[in-house]
Amino acid sequence: MSPLGTPVTPADPSPNATTALASRKPWGGRRTFRLGIPPVSGVLRPRLIVLCAVLTAAVFLVFCWGVSIGDYPISLTEVVKALAGSGDPGTVIVVQDLRLPRALTGLLVGVAFGISGALFQTMTRNPLASPDMIGLTAGSGTAVVAGIVLGWDGGLGLQGLGLLGALVTALIVYTLAWKHGATGYRIILVGIGVSWICTSATDFLLARGRGFEAQAAVGWLVGNLNGRTWNQVTTLAVATAFLVPVALVMSRWMRILQLGDDVAAGLGTPVQRVRFALLLTGVGLVAFGTAAAGPVAFVALAAPQIAQRLAGTAWPPPVAAGLTGALVVLGSDLIAREGIPGTELPVGIVTGVLGAPVLLWLLIRANRAGSGG
């Protein structure tokens, strides 16, 4: 398995196994290779590799830019030195203790939402499928709001409640969508219905809660990076460090599912088990991301589609989708903090404003293709 999620399969052994490189197109196409003893073959996609490199550089630049702004302005050079632990001691404290948790939370949330959206859109073969649309963020939000408003969390904390809510919602959606298997179309339809049920339950909890608790819950529901701490960063970092590699390993099955259930089953793919495993992985990513920063709107929907079009692939590439999600969240946070002088908006408001046109475009495109009706 390559780091970009492209499956690597054993090739037929040859007497002199040396690296062999052949390409169909130098830029937009693919390059096949064979190397090692026994030889291993795979596919390199130059455009996707270059895109990931550019996105990584852009994410790092926006990340440092976000850390540099505040009541105590810091230059980008000083930020890079402070991240490495050198430079002025006061600057190091400001960067590492006060500003870094917020920036890292935004980075990890964007990666988690971007890859989760890629999983769901590939699994269902529908560009409109995302945790926002099928109720997972709504279910996670309902559980967290219940913990805030009612004052009970069973010792799980907000992140534990977010994970529990998303898992329960996913189980309900998958069970209701099951009929000799769970197809992507049924998962989306059932998920939309469950999403509205969870939204109604959240509204009821907010109406029942006292002023302070309801205000705190509303601030979290919008999607917010304010006041993030190392506790949230640590939990989210551990979760993504485990779940992202799992998603990349399973990306070979994602590509096969793009061919349709019948073809995938004919190729020996355990379709329902793979779909359920992808569902669990995506749920874990979105649950921990939602618990850390709230349901940041449209990132999981838009990031995979943007990455797919930039990469020129037939499916949302997970790594590029994660990097795009990180860039969207960090860039939106910059706009939220600097867009209106003297006012700091929650990041979810900005992603909602930017993501709504993407949703409308996808709906129009699906309708023109004959799949929106």
C-alpha cells in the first residue's frame, strides 16, 4: 500500500528484479512500477503526488499564519523558531502554550472530516454523502448537548459523549437501511431522516436548558476553535493517529466499491463487511473531530469533492481530502478571526457560508446528470 492509498500488489517474480518504470501520461495519467526481490508492483499518480505536496505546503503556511496573529503579533519566522522550541522564551510560551492547541485542533479536525467525507462518499458512491447529511454529526451533537444541558456525561466527557452519539446514530442508520445488505442509497435516505430526528432532539434540549448551559451548547454546535486546550488535542491526535492509517489501508477496497456492489462481489470483495468497516472508521473520525470542535459544517462534504477535482481521479483520494479539509478549516478560522475587525466569529459560520455554494453546485450537477430526482 502506497502512502497515497493506492493498492500495491505482488507481481510475478522475475530473474532480475529491478525497478521498472512505465507511464501512460506524464502528468494526468499513472506511472506503474516494479521493484524489489520478490518484485512488488504498484501505481504512482504524479498529479496526485504533486497535489499532496502543494497542499502540505499550503497547510503549513496557513497553520503558521494562524499561530502568528493575536493580541501579541509574531512574525512567521519567529513562529517557526518557536515551534522548534528556539527563539525568545516569551514567544515560545505564547506559541506553544496559548496558540498551538487551537491551530492543532483545527488541523486535526480538518484532516478527520476530510478523510471521513471521502470514506462516506466512496462507500455510497454519492458525492452528497457526508457525515453532515446522514446524521452522524447531528447524533454526536445531540449527545454532547445532552451532556452540557442536563449536566450528566457518565464520566465520558464531551469527546466520549460525541463518540457514543455518533456510534449509536451510525448503528441506527445502518440497521434501518439494512435489507439484504445496506446500499449507499438507503443509507443516505435513512440518514437524512435520522438527522432531522437528532436535530429536533437537540432543539428540545436547548429549549429546556438554563441560560448558561444553553449558551455554551449553542456555541459548541456552531463549530468553534476558541479555547481549545491540550486535552482536546491529545485525544484527537491519538484517535487520528490510529484511524487515518486504517482508512488508508482500506482505500484499496474503496476503489473496488466504486465499481458497484455486484462487480465488487464478483471480484471477491466482502462488500457488506468492507462497507461496515468503512462506516466504523468514518464514524470514529467524525465523532472525535466533532467532540473536539463541534460540528464544523460542510468540511466533510466539500473537501473530498475539491480534492477529487484537483487530483483528477474518479474517487475522492483520502490523503488529498484530509489535507484539503485541514486547509479549509485553518483558512476559515483565519477569516473568522480577521475578516471583521473587532469581531471573532466561530469557524463553523465561515465554513457554512463557503460550503453552501458547494452543496448547491453538487445538487445542480446531480440533477443535470439525472441522479438528483
